[in-house]
Amino acid sequence: MTLPDLPVSDRCTAELTRLHLDEVQAPLDFGRVFGNDRDVELEVGVGKGRFLMLAATAMPDRNFVGVEYARRYLERAIARIGKRGLANVRLVHAEALAFLERFVAEKSVRAVHIYFPDPWPKKRHHKRRLIRPAVMTELARVMRSGASLRVVTDHDDYAAVIREVLSADGRFCTASEDRLEWKLPGMDRLIGPGVTNFEIKYRREGRSFHRFAVQRI
């Protein structure tokens, strides 16, 4: 089955999309990075870049930063976004916590997206899970008041952990129900099958999803 996709642009922005962290000053000045003062949203773990591609197209008045540790996924995402001529996306190769600690300034982010993070199902690997107190502390620091954090997983055990971590963090409150679902104006035809490649795959496999949305106090 061929999925509907965005058309390719005559303009390629792949090199604009790629942000080399060794060539910038920390913390990042997003106004300087993008050349404007628009709100910035952050995706942690971009995978093949489908969400950022759709979101950046649907909301050209916002800037998007994505961080990805797996080089093969990063390169795929850069190529995919670059072919669409998008100028409001920057992708970086980094470990998430290290990137947050060093490169993201306090109260500089309007929203954070974490979709289908690795559940690290083996007990000895649980310490590697992204949704943990140390990461939440950094997210709380970089998110402005009222900013949304959205997390989606298909893993039941990890969902229970995520729920516990989010509910125990007094720096966040439960967001309204309307923040649980995707909000990408004009993308109805494209978001039906799924907003990320993992979502598309898991829908086909009949898996159910756990969605979380909290708001920075």
C-alpha cells in the first residue's frame, strides 16, 4: 500500500536543515539559528522525520528542532525534510539529555514531542528510558510556562512508568483532552495513516496506543 505523501519541492534545504553543534555557541540562540523570533517546538527522537515534515508544513509560522541519536535515522530525516524545501526545521545528531543540558536555553521551547520512545523492555536497561526524572528536570527548565509535553507509546509497561513519572512531577499539570490528539491543520489526508513511521507500522499490526499530554506550570 502506497501512503500519501507531501510533494517534493524544486528547492532542497537539506544542508540548511542539518545543524552542526560543533559550529554553534551553546546554548543555542534560536532566533539566530532560524533568523526569526517565531516559537520553537522540539521533537526528541525524530526517527525518519515524518512528524516534523508534516508539522513544519502545516505550521510555517513555527520553528521546529529535532534531536536524533541514531545516525541512519537522522540522515533519512534530513533528506526527507530537505526534499520538501522546508526552512523552519533544524535537525541535530545528539543524545537527548546531553543536548538539553548544554544546548537548549531556559524557557526557550513552546512544546516538546516524544513519540514512541524506545521502551528498553529489559529490566537492566530501564535506566536508559527517556522518560525519567533527570530528563524531566531538563524539560521543565527549557519549557516556558504553558508549554505542552506530548508523549505517545505502544508499550503497556512503559506507559505505566510514563504515567507515574508525569503525575509525580509537580512542575507539570495534566493538559486538556484536546492536546492528546494530533493538531496539524490541513494535513487530514496525511495524518490518517499515522503521524510517525512507527505509528503507521503499529497501526497495521493492530497495536493500541497510550497518549499523554501535560503542561508546564
